[in-house]
Amino acid sequence: MLVGIAYRRELFEWIISCPEAVGCVEITAEHFFDTTGNILDDLRVNYPVFVHGLGLSLGTPGRLDQTYLNKFSEICHRVDAKWVSEHIAFTRTQDIDLGHLNPVPYNEQMLKVMHEHIDELSDQCQRPVILENITSHLSVPGTMPETEFINRLCETSGCGLLLDITNLFVNSRNHQFDPVDWLNQISPEYIIQTHVVGYSCISGQYEDYHSESIQPVLWKLIDQVLDYAKVQATILERDSNFPPVEELGFELGRLSSRVN
């Protein structure tokens, strides 16, 4: 299993020094739209690179925005991405950009919409596609459970699952379900990659702010996921409240010590 970090500019000096703890890097495509410089070339030379998207809005009916897709694809080719990932979500309607990830209804119509967009993304980027589960404080009505939707989407489209373990934990606390039961309903062969980071809890509400170290209860769930599925890569995320790089290295080392 490859273990690595999500690239953020605050971590540039550390990542580019090729620390032993970092075995791969995930970049967010939108962070590099319309930019120049050698960062992407340096990353490609030194690491296996995965490309992650935030705004393709795969859950919005209709064809994907071609200009946006072209930019995304250009990044993928430039870093020779091993695979590309996006979210089981929508970020905009036909008229407005909502600016954040929103849950989709789990039904037959949305399966068709997502399948069509996976095909578009795969054809444009010429790489495998994996999709990430999101957090949401809303429970959108649908005709099937989230786990059935994910299994069927992976089966029919050929995509894989980027299992965000922290998102799973956060949803399980906010919506009061057992995350291990949820996990056991996912076919393990679909779980290709994971995301991990500590959660936040404010006034009893759990959040995925990507700003905390991994807590003991979350380490337990990570262990359960890695026992359950032959994950190919795990990415540690951090978007704010950056600790000393030694702490990030420790978390990466603990993840690397897992053999699955």
C-alpha cells in the first residue's frame, strides 16, 4: 500500500525534500488551474501522483463543463496521474455554482447521471476513476441506501471507491449509525484508496475540517478498514492548523506500518 500526503503549498518545502515518510502525493486539480511553474513537474518526477477534483459536479444532470474538464485533464496528463478522483456529489446546478459539495439522491436516475459522467471523465483523462463519499448534515431522500448506490455504481461503471474514513466516521456520529456495519455493506474490492485526517467536534456536531491530528477512535476505524479491504493507497489530508512536519511524518509512518 502506498502512503502519502495531500499536497498543500504550506507543505511544499517538506514534500519537495522527498522525506522517507511520503510515498506518494495527491494534488487537487483546481489548485493548479491556470498556473505556471515547475511544481507539477517536480512532483511527477519524485512521486506517484493522484489527481483529485472538487468542482466537476458529477451529480449535476447534463454534460460536464468542457472547459473545466479540459483543464482537469491537462493536469492529469502533466503529472501522469495513476488515477483520478472526484466526489459522489454535486457542486452546481445548471444556473449557479453552490461552492461546496452537496449530497445526491440515491436512486436509479442518479446512477445513470453519475455513470455517464464517469465515462466522460475517464474518456477525457484516459485514466481510472474513483469516487469519494462525502459528509453531509442532510439526509436526502432516495430509493436505496448509500452503500447499495456505491456498490451498483462501481459495478456498472467500473469506477472504484475513494473511501474517506473520516467522512464515514463523521456521518456515523451525526446520523447515528455503525460505521463498521456501513463498511461491511461495501464490496471490499471496490475500495481503491482512502483519505484520513482527524475530525472536529463543535457543540456535539462532528465536522471534517481537515485541521486535526488523527484521534484514537479514528485509528481504530482505519485499522478496521485496512483489515477489510486491500487498499492500494492512503492519503493523509490537512488543510489548516498545520503541525510540525515531524507529526505528519509520524502519522504517515503509523499508516505505513500497516500491511494489508
